[in-house]
Amino acid sequence: MAMTQDEMKRAVAAAAVDYVEAGTIVGVGTGSTANYFIDELAKIKHKIDATVASSEASAERLKSHGILVEDLNMVSEMSVYVDGADECTKFLHLTKGGGGALTREKIVAAVAKTFVCIVDETKMVDVLGKFPLPVEVIPMARSYVARELVKMGGSPVYREGFTTDNGNVILDVHNLQILNPVEIEEKLNNITGVVTNGLFACRPADVILMATQEGVKTIK
Ligand code: 5RP
């Protein structure tokens, strides 16, 4: 019988545990796939020193399992960061931020030696952009940034009723065909008022673990 998307998420989360090294600090992402990873990590929590979470929600889930969560400022080295994605390509470029945690995710990924991205096969695309690209914006810059995004050919939609863990807002940008993710990531980050955007291309994943009906595939 075919696996459901949820079963695939669970399978790939379990596979990511192989990348966790004993006696190290583990970076932990956000979202439903990352939640499964947290549940798997709980089974080997005695082997790791601590974790750093990319959101308040993940920190809560980690703590509920009795796993130590450290402030990133107290950590100078992180062996691995494990997180999901909304879209990914075979070049290891990602779109993230469906859950709105993109900025902290990018910060934790920047510190980690290895970024292991865990997805199910529905997330793999040829070209990023079908999933609306989340952009975190300082609230007072919202309309200005939206106008700049329109100039770039995008259709920004304000994520109503949502505030990020950093106290900012999100614009979800539709209709972008992201053929050159590194260039677009840099261009978006240069708009004044943008905190960060959901493209992970300048710092892509190092490994993608992708759950398929035939098992978990490794792309690197
Ligand atoms: C949250 C993210 C998530 O990794 C992304 O939205 C994927 O989520 P899920 O594992 O629930 O499909 O970037 O900001």
C-alpha cells in the first residue's frame, strides 16, 4: 500500500537521526516534518549535548520531551541542522518559511556545519517559485516592500493575523519564477525593510533526504 505524505515525513525524519553525532549540539528546524524529527531525537536525547531551536514552537516541543534547548549565542559550534522545506531542487536550493520561521531557520543553518534538509517527494521541483516565497518584513516597511516586490514581477500577499517570533510580518510572494535563486535571494535581501527571505540558495542544504514510495533517497 502506498505511503501517505505523513508517513513519508515520518520516515525521512527517522533517517535524519543517522546524521546526529554523539556529544554535539543539534540545530532543529520548524514544521510538521521537523516535529517528527524532534520526536525521533527524543529517543536518543541522552547521546547529545543540547539543541538549538529555530522557533518558539520547536523549542516548546523539544522541552516537552525533556531535551535541553540552548540559546544560540551560547553556542559556537553546531555539527548539524535538520529542517524541512516547502520546495527544493536537485541543486540543493530551497524555499522555506511556510511556517513563518525562515529568519531563525536561516540563522541556525548559517552556524551549522552540515544542513540536512528532510522532505517528502512532493517538495521536489525543477524550478522554485510555485510555492509563494515568504519574505519577513519590518512592519512599518510592509507597503514599501510590497511595491518593490511588484516591480520585480511578484504578487505579494500579506499573511494576515500572523506575527513572526521576531515581531515582524510576512509577505508571501506569488508568481515568481526563480530561475537564478542566488541572485534573487540577494536582491530581495537588499530591499530596505526586508529582514530575510525564504530562499536558501546562498547557503543551500548540504544534503537532502527525500522520502519516496521506494524509500529515502539522498541527494548531495
Ligand atoms: C517553516 C519551514 C518548514 O520547514 C516548511 O514550511 C515545511 O514544513 P512541513 O515540514 O510542515 O511541510 O520552513 O518555516
